[in-house]
Amino acid sequence: EKQKLAHVVNLPSMSTDGKTITFSANISSIKEMDIALACGAQGVGLFRTEFLYMDRKYFPQEEEQFEIYRTVAEKMQGAPLVVRTLDIGGDKQLDYFQLAEENNPFLGYRAIRISLARPDLFKTQLRAILRASFFGPVKIMYPLITSLEEVRAANRILDEVKQELMEQQIPFDTSIPVGVMIEVPAAVMLADFLAEEVDFFSIGTNDLLQFTLAVDRMNEQIAHLYEPFHPALLRMIKITVEAAKRANIPVSVCGELAGHPWALPIWLALDVDSLSMSAHSILPVKNRLLYTSQQESKAIMEQMLACRTSEEIKAILSSFQVVID
Ligand code: PEP
Ligand code: MG
């Protein structure tokens, strides 16, 4: 299978009728970066930085973070690197940072909420990311955004950090793009407003599905309800992509659904710019793209949007699967 797809690495990632989609990798370490490059990733669409903070005894200092971000940025050789700021809490805990027990950790003290409550930690990370931006096209992405206030508060802290770096004459990309994860229904409903204040969107389908369906993504008892082809999620995605398009900002998808073999017609129909997924999904999905038409995808998207159940949507997608020789 792997060998069969090897030739796909060097082909342009284009549909049969010429729509290009950029394939990026989700990574959480330098090691995964090497695998991503081998799989033909054209960038890193999601660097989950929380793994830098896990399995250790204290918070990583600026220098240590900077070295890692810079190494990844340099390995990219000019391809973009999206660094997501710390997304701990929820299912991800740190031994040295005791968070209170919570009844609903996924709805709790996590992600951007911690960064805004602990500007000391946030600033250290932002400094490290900004410094790395001197070594390649780095972008910053905030997780779990639910309001414009959060974006503005985070950007105020970012501006302070930029100011400090400037005063210290430490070089960085002064126009570093700043984007947000769209992974909470509130962000979808505000997507048109958010799009005016950020440089890009990345749809996190894992959390967006969890919150849209009120299905805990870690709870095995209800795992059968965690249905990515639910019509409500399809609508959420459509609203988000259309808001980005209207505001003329790029939109990508970085949740698990991006790499799902059936989902490609959805991205093609909506004209999504890029997909970010685990490295091993890149070539299989890219190979599908080579055999799929955007125009046909748009036609079946019309049918899917009229579906009232996930079973109907899945029936359409499964019968649409292109034959790959
Ligand atoms: C998501 O929520 O879809 C996502 C990509 O982030 P994570 O899985 O790290 O929460
Ligand atoms: Mg998430």
C-alpha cells in the first residue's frame, strides 16, 4: 500500500478538474516532522505544542521551546508551520501543573482560557514562537476560541510580547499571521465576525463534533453517537468555510475528519484551501483527490445538505467513492 502510493508524493495535489488542495501534517514532535516530510506534507497545519509540556517535571522555558519551534521551521524549508498555542486541560494534564478536579474538563479550564489566565506562561510561549518566525513562515493559532474578546485579549498580549522583542532588538516576523481554531459552535456562529479579525481559520472537527453533538469524545459508552457525518456538523462546517471565503481568509480543516477517506468531496465542494492530518493519511487522501472532481463533489454536496440523517449522508458518500486503480 505504502509503496503503491510512493509515486503520489511528487504529483501536484489537484482534482481531476484542477482544484488544488494543500496537504499539511498534524504533528506534536520533531520526530513526527520527519515522518510528515517523508509523506509529502506541504507544511505543518497543526503543531500540537502541549506535548512539549507533557512527560516532564516543569514548564519548558523560552529557550527550549524556541529551539524546538526553530528546528521544525527550518526543517520545513520554506513551507508554512502553524504553531497552536498551549491546549492543555480537557484530556491533557501536566503532572507539575495541578488543575482542580472538574466535572466537565472539556468544558473547563483549558486551552486559551489557561493562556489568558496565566499571561506569564502564555508570553513565554509567544516569545519562543515569535523568535522562531525569523527562521521560516510561522503562524500562530489560538485553540478553543469562543468569542471576539478572547481573540482580542490574546492579541493584546501578543502585541506586548512583540513590543518587548523589538525593544530587545530580537528579530521576528512582525506581520506573523494569527489564526483561530474553529472548534466550538459559538465560534461557528460568530465566524463572519471572527474572520474580520484574524488571518486564517482552521476547523477542529474533533472538538467541534464533541460540542455540537454534546458527545464526550473520550466516553466509550457513547462512542457510537460521535458521528462525524452528522448533518449538524456538515452545516457547521459549511457556515465556517463560507464565512472565511466571504472575508477572503484561508480556511483549513485539521480535525480527524480531514483525513477520513470519505470526507474529501465535502472539502472539494466547499472549496477548502488546505487539509491538515496525521502524516500517514496524506498520501491516501491525496491519491483520492487525483481521481475526484470538484464539480461532481459540488453536486453531491447539494444532495448531502438536503439529508436529514447521517445514514443518508453516509449512503451518498459511500456510493460516491471513486474507483482508484
Ligand atoms: C480538534 O479539536 O479537532 C483538533 C484538531 O484539536 P485536538 O484534537 O488537539 O483537540
Ligand atoms: Mg481541539
